[in-house]
Amino acid sequence: MITKTVGSKGEIVIPKSVREKSGLKPKQKVEIMSTKSGILIIPLVKDIGELRGLFGKGGVKNMKKIEEIMFDVMGG
């Protein structure tokens, strides 16, 4: 677990290890959502090619699992 301090304007620095693991690039837009569990940050993509490999080898077959994960994360 990594602990960070929220700045006076609400900013936080996302650690390099987390940015690399999530594929987050400088100046990339993100969607921020409040959930029952906390805050969810979702990197947005400009090019559909950036989604390559997102669903793993199973492709869209893995979508059900991803939807279940999102349901859990969103506190559903």
C-alpha cells in the first residue's frame, strides 16, 4: 500500500509504479468516480489500438469477468 497526501488544491501524485502498471501516460485524461469503496481512476484512451490486450487472450469472452470486477469495485 502506498500513502500519499492530498495537496491544498486537491491534487495527488500517482506513484510511477502505479502509472506504469496501469499504462497511464503524461497528459492522458482519466475519469474519476466515487464508489462505496473509495475513489476509482480510469485512464481514458484516444485510440482503439490502446485497448489491445485489455481483455487478455480470451478477448471479449473475458468481458463477463471484467463486468463482475467493476460491479464489485463500484460497490454494487
